[in-house]
Amino acid sequence: MNYTLSDFLNSQMAPGIRLLTSALDFSGIPVKSASVQEITLDNFVQPDEIVLSTGIGMETNPELLLQFIREAGQSRAAAVIFSFRNERFSLPDMVKSYADSISLPIFLIPWRYRFSVIQASLLDAIREKELSVFKEIQNTLFNLFFDGEPLDRAAGQISRAFGCASEITDLSGTVLGTGIPPSPEGMTEDDFSSSSCKTADILINGTAVGKLLLYMKEEQETSYETRELLEKYAAFPLSLWFNRQRIEELTAARLKNDFVRNLVAGNYSSFDEMMRQGTYLGFDLSKPYTCILMQAEFPASLHVREYSALAVQNTSKIEKIFLQTGHDQNRSVMAASLNMKFLLFLEHAAVSPEKGIGLFIDSAESRICEAFPSLRLWWGISESPNGPCDFSRLHKNAALALQYCLNDKNAGSRFTYKDTKKSLIVSALAENPKIRESARETLAKLLEYDASSDVGLLKTLTEFIRTNYNTSQTARNLHIHRQSLLYRLEKIETLTNLSLDRHDDLFILEVFTRIFSSY
């Protein structure tokens, strides 16, 4: 709501002021400032400005007076106020006719008034009225919040107060509320892109959580659309909506987190009770699930403490990635987390569940690494039962797989419960001194060859076994030509005196390489 010429006239800043031109609707003439000017104006007048003048040389010179009025009109002045010594002065007909034709009101005030006093009083009045708009919208927004109204209503009231389109968004730019001025002269949806955009951050405890945007036409812009005032009187009440949403999200996340942990620990009186709680939280416990445990760590050089606000923030972001990945793949995900340690129950397909689980982890890992390039990830994966789940057992098996994974600590490595069975066998065999010595003798020449070259035959053998003896996949994983891989495999056979075409020999090589990596 702009300060208008009507406000100025009603304020009695200049008692005895007299209109020299025809009457107009002064409530429709905005006033932004006042300046003292004499002939000639030379484009010093700003639009919507009251021009104060002593009219030196113009009182008895109609041509000069007309020139002055013409220049004021061209500058889109709000009004012209003269202070002639002759308080009975009236405009020459040609000046009055011209001023009426361009709807420029001309006034006369008594000679005794000081322009500096009028300027200062007018500036204070403009600021006070403009500030009242902010105070009023602040009270309105507080009332809307406590009445439980949505952000669309808040944006609508902001648009009504400032006479322009508005948007309330989150930090990603998602629009949460939109307002369009109700007047016929107001903006439409198409005007958003062609208008000047004033923005203010919506803050909670000094941290930006959203933005308020005002789309203003050029003629709507006035001195009060400052970032500071918008943040204090409009953006601050809007933070209540964001804070309420954050509290609701935190409460929901805590309930779901506690539910998953109680499910794993068996902290419930009956499974039917957990089924009902799960339904309330949006979980269907009758579906088949695989338990996935993931532990993430930043390099020590980044100084991200495990129990810190930053760790909590990162944990929340990663958990959202898991939930979004499940949503994208149309899979139910039950998740719990604590300081970069994550517990997931992922819905799996009845047929080939390993493939779907692999796709989920691949996608989630890619997104996490994109958000946190320096993060290291380790995965433990349980078996995937087709029938009803024993969630506690699945968690224990996934935890066992993760522990074996952490013992190696290969970046991005994964261990399944099936892998742990092999590891248990290898661990038991590795305890036998004769078997350990046999493994050392079998791999000795291969290790000597690796020590004197950069070929990496042991790594080649390990990858060949990991890909289930698939030469094409092994070559791709090692980034070498298939012919180079075949040469390496022949060299391995020569140095170990074992054939990669015989199952028994392959079994020996797999067991011995696993034993070698464990000590």
C-alpha cells in the first residue's frame, strides 16, 4: 500500500495549502519523495516525487512557468507545490489547462513554510505508512499460522499486501505457496518471468530453509522493498511453517527409527502389535525383506566428528537418499540410522532378489558418492527369504556380513551373508599351520613375480574368482584387453602349477587366495 498525495494533504503538514488546478482523485497518486527544484529541472525530478519550488522568476512569467510544469510532467512528478509571496496567486489559463490535461496537480502554500521541514516530515510519513504495511502483514501471517492455514494462504495475503505476485519456496526451488493480487490490474501467472524479483531468506536459527519471492512490476517498486524489512516482517513469520514441518518430519523419522530398532531387538509383546504399528507408519511387514547394513566414514583429514551436528545433518541426507531410491524403484524401505550407520529393510522380489538388491545399492551408492565424494562405504547384506521374515535373524546375519566387510575395509566393498559362510570356512582353514604353509608355497612364485613387476597377478586371480570365472567381465573390471587377461591367466597357471580349467584346482586357488588375504 503506497503513500499517496491524499495522505499528504490529510496530514496537515502544510496548513493553508491551496489547489490551483482541477480536483483529482489524489488517493490514486503515489508519493515516494519530495525535492526542492527551481528552473530548469534538467531531469532531476524522480517519478512520483512532489516538487517544491519558490517559483523564482515564474510568478510573473507564464511562459517560464509553463516550461517548468511541462518538465515536471515529463518527469512524472506526483505534484508541484509553489510558495509564492503572493498568496492570492492563480495560474494562467494556459498553464492550468496544460496541467489539467496531463493530470498534474499544482498547489500553493504560504510563503512562511520551510521546505526542509516539509521534506523531513514527508519522508517520515512515507516510511511510517510503508512500515505499517509490513507490521500488518506480519500480524496477518502470525494469525494464519496459529489458525493452521497453509502456505498458499500466506502467499495470497502477502500478494494482497504488496500488490504483486509472490512465491514461497524451499531451498531446492520447489514452490510451496503462490499468491496473485486479486485486483484486475494485478499480475497473472505469465507476469512472473517479466517482473523484477525481490527475494528474502526464510531462516531458522540463522540457517536458510526457504525463500520468499516478490515479483514486482517496475511501477510497483518503492523504497520499502528491502531485504531486511522483508526478512524481519514477512520471512520471519513464514519460518514458523517451515519449523512446524521440520518438527513433524523429525517426529515421524524418530517414530519410524524406533519402530525398526524395536523390530530388530524384538521389543514388542506380539507380532500382530508390530503389524498394526507398521501399518500406521506406512510399513507392510507381510512383504519379503532383505536386511542391509551400511557404514559410512569420512577421511580423518576432513575432521567430521562422529557425534556432531554435521554428522547428524549428513546422516539425515543419506537416509533421504535411501528412501528416495526405494521410492524410485517402487520398493518399500524401512530405515533407521545413527551417526553414519544405517539399518535398512528393503522389499525384494520373489524371483532373483539379488539382482534387485544390487540395483538398489548401486543407485543409492552412486547418489551418496555424488553428494559426498570423499565418503567411504561398507555394506553387509543378509539373505533374502521368500516367506515371512525373522527380522532379528536377518539383522544378525547382515551384521555378520558387515563385520567381515569392515575387516577388509575396501572402499565401496560389499559382503553378503553367503560370503560370510565362505569366510567362516576360510577362517577355520587358516588356523591350520599346514594349510597356511601350503597356501604360501602354492602362491610363492606368483607373489615373487608381482614383487618384480606391476602386472598384479594376485589381483587378477582374485578378480577372476570374484566374477565367477568370467573372463570378459574380469577384463572389463581390470580395464585391460581380453587377450592381456588370457596371458595373465596362463602365467598364473605356470607359476602355481595349477589349471584354471579344472574345478579342483580352482577350488584350491580360491581357498588359498582367501587365506592369504586374511593374514
